[in-house]
Amino acid sequence: MELNAYQSQVIADLELYLRRWRTCDDAQLAYRAHWDAQGAPKMPGYQAAPHGAPQVCAKVPTAGGKTFIGLHALASIFTALERRQGDARLCLWLVPSLSILDQVLRALRNPEHPYRLTLNRLFEGRVSVLDKRELLAGQFSRDEVEDGLVLAVLTYDSLKARNKDDRKLYQENSALDDLSDSALAVAEGIDPHSLVAAMAGLNPVVIVDESHNVTSALSLDMLRNLNPAFVFELTATPRAGANIVSFVDAMALRDQHMVKLPVIVRNLPDRDSVLGHAIDLRTRLEAEAQAEREQGGTYIRPIVLIQAESRSKSDARTFEQVKAELLERGIAEEWIKIKTAERDELKGLDLLAANCPVRFIVTVNALKEGWDCPFAYILATLADRSSAVDVEQILGRILRQPYVRAHGQEPLNMSYVLTSSSVFSQTLEKIVAGLNRAGFSRHDFRTPDLPVGEESGTTATPGTPPDAANAAQTNGGAPEENFSLFASGEYQPANASSIGNEAQLPPVGGADPAPTSTDAVDTTLQAALEAKAELAAASAATLGRPIPMEVRSAMDLYPLRPEFAEEIRTLRLPQFFRQAPADSFFSEEGGVLLEKENLLDGEFRLVDCDVNDFALAPASGDLVKLDLLRVGEVQGDYEPTRIQLKKAEISKWRDYLSSLDPEAKRRQLSGLMAKWLGRMPPLVERDLQAYSQKILARLTSAQLDAVLEQQQSYVDSIRQRVRREMLDYSRRRFRQWIDLRKVDTRPSYRLPEEIAPRQKAPVAADNSLYLREELGNGLEERMADFLADCENLRWWHRNPSGRGFCLNGPINHYPDFILRLRSGMIVLLETKGGDRDNSDSAAKIELGRLWEQCAGRDYRYLMVFEGNPPAGAYAWADACELLRRL
């Protein structure tokens, strides 16, 4: 199980923040730089937590894989904290409820579950997962917490000391004597020999799942008492003041097939119609699922969640009455289960099993956070017609997509809400609130039924397509009786009568099921198909790079100049594509976009690289001025990682190594070096260990003894050498693949409709592509001034580093400028000032030359130097003259 695209982006966002924080040791400054670098200067500032440690958040909608993201985040955080084997690595994983606690514990303790397999891979298999009872019993020791990872899963409430059982965490506990030396009682009332003090003394990393529940003063005290080193929050609905470092847009979940969106909302005449429509729609969906399975698809059994009313109303449709009505309509009793606070008929059932008969679940409000079944497709609510329906709490339960993939029968890719309300607009606002609660928005539902009959008049509801509003005004909000999907030509639904015997509605005492009209179900599914097409078009319009609304609102956005807009919509800049592997999905042209990692796949062997000329670079004690905005732009640039062994650690290792012969000493030091080097994808730890051992084999016994004191010099030198070896190999293979026609250029990158400059230029040039361009450094500004006055230029654009167009090859190269001449030629322009590290210039020049060679005569690449240019580059005056004459 691997991170998908948006999950990887969350981890990348977190790691960029971590690197900025470790660079400046200031959580607030790092947070400001984090958003300024993304062109979002209006993002609210960092809110310091009472405990003093960095505390940041990722906003991930429901069904987005928060737990999986959190496990990967944990490894990134410990790496940033330089917590290695031998250091205390305790994680407190806090959850809001016992049901979620049970789910997380079951997953993390199951050796075959993807979550546990991920933990084992990230922490070398040295993982202990504990609950509160095991912690109190002293089932974790100093040796265990320093040898690997101890992950303790607890509820928020268990740390708030509200009852006698929870207070045990704060009371003296002799079972924890092994940890008493480092124990830390942060506040009054905490015994210094208690579990909380023992955990606080280990300076844990805290992961807060569903952190919107942690807002009270008691919750903040709870975190302070734990003395965290870092707090990472995961939630679909961040609390006010959360320091959000990553937003996942709902469109990203749709594109990755994680959720059934849009939600299709129907407002029906009365509660009987809701129940009947739910039965018929579920039957139709099961027919679709059966048709898909016959074509080789996976097993799906659509389930209806029926939201009954509580007994507090005299005329309420209680869960007992709803079950009785379902039985009267011909539904088999084994298909119906009740789930309330007092009655749980779902306990012990595997709802995803093919032999499970459940198709209807009747509840009131018991299916909240923690309950999960991807087969739940329909939410039918039976609230009184004159009241706004409270669906906010359980709407998220029908959103998860079965098997995390798109299904061939399109109705199986959406979810449905059925209601009857004379105040439908208020009901829609409740649905919006439910979507918000799940991390989505009002743009993620559609309804063919317009609210009518209210004093405010008939108005379109946000999220309702204009066509639906017009139709509703004509038809009075009723189903379109004359409309049928069968005549559309776009979608041919499966026949409900084709469902196999295991899905047939059983006859009951001569009473036939009471379906709603076929046309009503057709109208629902037609609305679903139209909404799905609309959202697909919206996704395509983002070019696969959706910007979450929260981020957009913090940006200063500048659109294309109107005179260039149509031209840019059809322009595709060439990028490098490789032949698609046999087991991958082909693009239309038969290839896939090249990634630099592809050039190292399979054949690169670091251990075979020559080390005879390896020399140790002296460590510099000088402070290095780092630009926080540029952290993470290019692999290897602006990496503040520093390995600093503690005195006690050096002493311990020195004593141990002194007892070994030189060969054993080399083996131990090579293992240490591989850990110090950290992650260098696609290499794994054993590759780095073998290479380090090869280098250490050249050292004398005295030089080996000095490695511990010079660990930073060795780490820097070996890391630079490894990167050089990977780049040299990638460049050779890239040239070879081009010669063999395994790689070529294809029209690919589309410039965005609008940009968010990190720092905008003070004035706008008449021939700039956007109404305002990004401000560059001194030489870049000098070039922008020249381009603004260049008469043979149609337009120019300051390409944002790390975020705009890149030449994708052995490196990802973001040229400073993209130009279009009046002749139509596209020119990529890179400037090199005397104040920059230009060690990568040769690789960039070669990549640019190969790009223009493959792309054709209408494309040029120029590198311009302020000083003396290397081979293949231009001096400033020569470049300016060439640009005027092109």
C-alpha cells in the first residue's frame, strides 16, 4: 500500500515545514515562510500552543486516509527531530472515541494490515503498539522506547482525568520505575512517578486524529501535560486557529476515487415517498452492481441508511416503526438491522462480506465518526416535513468509495440523500454543514429539486445547477414525470429484475413492495450523471492541479492578459515522455511523463561506483544564510540537516568500537553512516550502508576512530558524492534513452489561467503574460526590464521555481523565464547571477539543449551568465543581442 498523489503531497508539505522549522528553529517564522513560498501571503499567522512545541495541522476530508497519512508523517517528524535508534521514540496517537480507538488498535496490531506493514517498514520492524491498560501495567520500558518505536493509542477523554479510572494516569505507578529518571511532572496534581510524567519525560510526538474535537481549555491542558516535541493534527474540519500546513481539496479525493461524489439530493413529497424511493433506488443500484460484477467487476451490495426519529415526538417514525414498514413493503427481515445507542445489531457483522444479507440500516444518530462501510450509498431521512432535517452528523458515512476505484456503472460512483421537507433550503444547508463536517463544500452536492413554497420565494440554492432551477420552477419541484433515462442514449441502466436470486425481494404474505415510479428513480440517476459530468469538467479545468478554496482566498491571484488567454488555452509546452511500461495505463500518445526516478530504476547500483578519489570535505563552522522560501525547491538545495551526536552518544559508541577489530568497526560505522544519511530515494538503507562500508574500507584504524567526532563532515561528503553518482548515471542513461527513442518530447504542460506570485513585481509590463508577474532577484529583475522593452517579443512570463513549468529529465529544471517571440518561437531562459551556487549549470545546459533538439525548430533554450559563462551558456550582452535578433 503506497501513498497516492494527494497523500504524498500532504507529507511533502509537512516535510517542507519541518525543514524550514529546523533551519530557523522558529515555528512561527517557518509557518509564515511556508505559505509565502506558495504565494499565499494572506494565510492567517501561526498560533503558538501553550505547550511551546510546534503544532501544525493537515486538512484531509473524510475518507481521505488520515491514519495512513499520519503513519508516514510520524516517520518524517522523527527524522526531522533526529530521533534515531538509541533515542526515545514515543508517539501518543490520540483519538476522539472508543470506536475509533478499537479500529486503530485492531489495524496496527494486525501484522497483515497495510497500516502495520507500513509502520514496520518505516521503523525497521521495531514497533510496539500499546493501549492505556498496557501502559499503566508498565509494559513499555526504556530499552523498548529507545530500541524502536512505542506507539500508544489513547482517547482524549482518558487524558482529561474526569473519572477515577482516568486519574490513574496521573497517580504514582511503581510499574514505571524504569522511566522515573527522566519523568517530568509539568503541572500541579501530576505525580512525578505517574504514567503521564513518564510519557512527558520522553518528550513524545503527538498525533491528534480528528483534532477538531480538541478545542476546550481542558484539552489544551492535556497536551501541555504531555510535554510534546511536536504535535501533528489530522482532521476534515480544522478548529479555529489551527496552523494548517496542507489542505487536500475535495477534487483530489474524487480524482483518486476515494469518495462517492457528488452527493445527489432528492426532496420528495412525503416520508412514505422517501422510504419507497430508497427501496427502488437501492434495488436499481444493486442491479447496476450485479451487471458490473458479471463483467468482471468487484462485489458491491448497496446499503441504505435510514435516519429515523427519536421517541421524543408523538408522531415520530421511530426505528421500530421504520422496520415494521420495511417488512410490510416486502423487505426480508435479515436485510434490516438497527443501530442506535441502546441497540446494536451490527456488532460482529462484516458488512463487506458477500454472504452478509444487510441492505438497510435503521439509525437515529448513532453512526458518527468511527463507523465506516463503503457499501453505504443512500441516506434516507424521515424527519417531520415541516422541520429542517438534521443529517449533518451522519452524512459522511455514505461518502467512502468501495475498493478505492472508479466503477464502470456510473451510478455506483455517487451517493444519494433522500428527504421530504417543506423547508428544503434549510435542509440543504444542513447537508452543506454535513459536507463541511466531512471536509467538503456546498460545491459537492447537486439536486434536481428546487426549494419552493417558502415565504422568501423560489431561489436557486448554491450547488444547484441553473438548469435544475429552471426545471423546478416549471414543474413545481416535482419529479419530471415525462423524463426517462432510457431515451437519453448516454446511459443504459441495468434491469432491476436481473438481480440474482440472492438479491431478489422476497414475497411476504401477498404484499408486494410499494415502489415509487420508475421515472422518479430515472430522474435521480439522470441528475447524478449530469452532476458527475459537470464535476469531471471542473476537474479537467484545474489541469490536475486544484487549489483548495482556503488557499485561493489567501492568495493574490493575477489572471492572463485577455489578449493572450485564448492562445494559452491551446498552447502545450513540450515535456519529456518515456515509453509506457507494459503494466501501466497509456496516455493517448502511448507514453507517460518522465520522472527523474525512472532513470535510476532497476539498474543503478551505488555499491559499484568507484570511491578511490573520495576525499573528506572539511566541515564548515560558518553560519549559512538560507532562504526559507527556497527550501525544498530542488533535491539537495537548502537542506539544513545536521547530524550532531550527543556527548553521551559519542562516549558510548567510542567505548563500544574500541573493543572491536577494524573490520567489525567498519561494519558498525557503515550502519551508523547509513542512518545518518537518512532517506535518499530511490536508494534504501542497505545501499547506503554498502557504499559507506566501501568508503570506510579505505580508512586506517586511526581514521576510523575519528569518524564519530567528524560525523557531519562524513555525512556531508558522502551525501554529496552519492548525489553526484546518481546524477551522472541519470544523465548518461537519459542521453542513451533519447538516442534509442525511448524518450522524446510531447506537447504537455498548459500554463495556468492565473498565478499567485510569491512577491509581485512593483509594476506590470505591457507584454507580460499575466497582469502581474513574480518579482525575481537582481539579475532576474534586470532581465525582466530588458524583456519588457524587447520589440520582437509577443509575451514573457516569470516562471515560478518549484511550482511552474519544468524541464523534466535527470533533474527537474525550472527555467526563470518563458518567452514567446512574434514569430511564434518559444524560448526558455535561465539566468545565473554571481551570488548563486551554479554547480548545476552543466546539467541544466545539457538538459535544455536536449529539449530544444527533441522539441524542434520552434523551441530554444538559453542560459545567461552575469559573469564569464561556461561552455554552452551566454554572457549577458551576447544573450541580449541574440534575443533581439531571433
